[in-house]
Amino acid sequence: MPRRSAAVYRRRRFVLLLALIVVVAVIGVSIWLLVAKPWANAAEAVDTPTPTAPATDTASPEATDTTGASAEPTNEETPGIVACEAKDVAIEALTDADTYEAGVLPQLSIRLTNNGSTDCTIDVGSSTQVFTVSSGDDVWWRSTDCQQNPSSMIATLAAGATVESKTPVTWDRTRSSVESCASENRPHAPGGGASYHVDVQIGGFEGTVSKQILLY
């Protein structure tokens, strides 16, 4: 068998070395793919997009006591909304009944209607509410005579809205005065079908409707 030249052996060694390099490279790439998982990020980018924050409702909550109220009262003026004018606001005195049997105390409330074409603000706090009960020209009782801890509360009255006070004021069927607030012997209003009128003012505006009641 003829002896191969040194060049042939060198070529064979080169081919074997090249093959070894290729095998090592393939093994290295495979290990990197298993460890690094470069496809994972791409899958996540397709399957799990970043969620967006849900939209929040920033509208003011509506008053729950009466249909048409635009917002709960606050202690601050509402920017951009002007104060109500007397010509636009109808104010009525309300009672929980028309007639009252002996010993039953009348519950007095207020109804406001904005007859204007725009929203407006009005102070509906207890410091601006005045209920008056009278018989003819004789004023029997005022809610402010013995009022305690009056407060101010600015509310927005929407155009066309009608609202009513949530908490009624009680008339104890006696004659009031600032001098007799602590007295337990104030004169009691006559019953027997006697007629009385309830009037109210609020926010500096006089009521437009008076309410008649009968006491027994």
C-alpha cells in the first residue's frame, strides 16, 4: 500500500477539526436556546398585552332625595356657576299632613324649583332657613328663635330641577320667642280645627307658596 503524503494527513486533520468545531457550535447554540428562551418574550408580547387603566367616572354624584338634583350640597361655591336669583327660584313650604290630631307634631320641609335656564347655587344651610307659623297676623313660632348650631351649605340647583329638604323641622305646637327657649311652660297653640299658615324663606329668598294646616 503506497504511503500517503503529509499533505493528505494535514487535510484530514483539518476536516476533522472543522467537523469538531461545527459540533461544538451546534451544542452551544442549543444550550443557549434552552437557557435564554428568546421566543418567550415574543410570545408574551402577543398573548399578554399591557392592560390599560379603566376610565373613572368623575361626574358629581346626584342627590338621592329628589329627581332632578344635580349634585350633593357642598360647603364651597361651584366654579363657573352663578348664584341663584329670586326671580328664578320657586320656594314652597311643605308639611307631612294637612290636618293634625291632638298631640301630633307637624313636620315642616322646603321645596325648591329652579325655573331658570341655567344652573345656579344657593345656600341651603340651616342658617338661611326660616320657618314661620302664624294664625292670621299673629306669628306663633319661628324656627330661628331657638335654633342651635346653624350651618351654611352651598348647593347647585340644576336648571329645571326640583328638590326637597331631606330632614324636616318639627313644630312643637307652642309659641316661640328667644326669651322662652328653655321654658317648659310656653303657650300651646289652640286646636279644635284652628287654621295656621306655614311660610318659609331660604338663602335670603321668600317662599312663593304658603301652606295651610289645621290643628285638632
